[in-house]
Amino acid sequence: MDDAPLRLRCTLGYTTYEHGFEDAGAVLAAAEDAGREAHASPVGIAAYTPPDTTADAGVVQELRAALAPGGQGLYLAFQPVVAVAGGDEAQFQVLLRMTGADGNVRKAAEFLPAAQASGLMPQLDRWVMENALQLLQKRRAESRPLRLFVSQSPRTLAQDSYVGWLQEALDRYAVDGPSLVIDLRLEDAVIHVVLLHQVCEQLVPAGVQFCLSQFRSNEDANQLLQELPLGYLRLSAEFARHPLPPELQDEMRMAIERAHRLGLQVIGQAVEDPQAAAALWVAGIDFIQGNLVQHPDQALEFDFRSATL
């Protein structure tokens, strides 16, 4: 009815300049972090709080040493992303690894929190991207082109100099834009959607593609699919479980259908069970990635032409 009361709720996230931000991009990222906190707050207002800097001192020391000129310990591993319909196009997910002082190999999840807390994430992201671009250049020169999916943190993308650096690096290494796909985690993208709009506007004209990863359907996630110029959608590992509960089966099917309507290609990740792979295939998945296909390896060796799922 026209005279019915209408209640509106807004949220406000803010930050002050006392935290020593490096540039305007970092300020925007901090404000978006605060906006997420405000959205979950009963009062709808939240101030930015810097992350806990009590990171593992030993891990941080190893990271600094590995990132120093001539440093060792960091390396890339690769896992194939295979088309369920077949094909010979080579494409891999780039995975970061670090050999610690004790000789043990650490997966990214074991040291990225320390990198975030110590402010090393932008430097680490650039290391990964630089090495990925060098590899793309090498394979193109060998007439063995491939596509790489490379994860990057919004905090890195927020740096005022980063997009310009990446555009220059693409030219320097003569990399064909579509051979690079930047992976964005859903959790990060929801928070930093304004920033990512700006980044996409600058990089999409160069042919760079974007993938939204760890996808689970909700109102914010579904809105992102329409707002960002994505090329790929990587489903959450939750959908690779077997047996898959009926509610997840329905969510998976609807997510794939929605992505296809928007022209996106969908990747099922962390697939280790043949029956889980079959369920993804029946639901209409485009690509499968996981240990069922091949474990991550430093060598870029996989027979995409003969791969069968």
C-alpha cells in the first residue's frame, strides 16, 4: 500500500589514515574490509582494523629470504584443468609451494596467512605472476602455448602501481592476454567488488581473463556473476564430495546453469573420486581439476589430447 511504512538499512565501513597506507588503493581495500564487517554488524557501522601482525616469525623470515634477490625456496607447481568434452588445449592451475629450512614442502595455505599479516603478500603475488609470465613467454617461443590460472590477492591488485606493472610485463614478455587468467576468491571478490571493477576495466581490453573461485551460491555471489566481466567460474571443493547431499546437488546444478546462461565456463576442482567426477559431468561441468586427473607437479607434462574422464 502507498501509505505502508518502508524501512531502509544501510551499512557504513570506514578507515582513518593512521594505519600507514601505501597508496589510495590500499585505503580503498581497507574501507571495503570495514564494509564487510559493517554488513555483519547489528548497528551497521564498522571501522577498519589492521590484521594481526603476530605472524609466525620463522615463516616470515623464510619468506623474506626466499623473496630476496637470488633467494631460494619458492617454486611453482601445476595441475591440469581438463575439458570434459575433450580437446588438446593445454591449461594449468598455478600453485605456490615453499621448501622450508627444515626441508619440508609447505603448501600455500600454510604460509599465506603469515605473508598477509607481515605485508609480504603483494611482493609474493608479483613473484608468482612474474614467473608465470616468463613461463608463458618460453612456451610460446617453443610453439607450445598454454593457459595459466594465477591467483592474485585483492590487496595486491589494489596497489596503485600494480595494474600498470602487469600491463608493462605483458608487453615485455610478449604474452597473449587470453593465455593469462587471474583467479579471484569469492570471499575476497565480495568484499572488494568496487576495486575489482576498476582492475577488470583496465586489464580486460588487454585480453586478460578472470575466474571467480571457491564459488557457493548466495545472493552476493550470484550478483557478482553479473557484475564482473568473468570468463570462468571455479566451484567450491564442497561440490566434489561423494556422496553429495541432495541440497548441494541442486545448488551445483543451478550454479552451473546460471554460469552457462552468462557465458561462463565452469571448473570443478579438488576432484578425487570417479563418482564425484561423474556427478559433475552429469550436472554440465566444462572442466575438471583435481588429483583424480593428476597431482600437482613442477613439470608441465600432461597429455590433454588423450585425456578421458
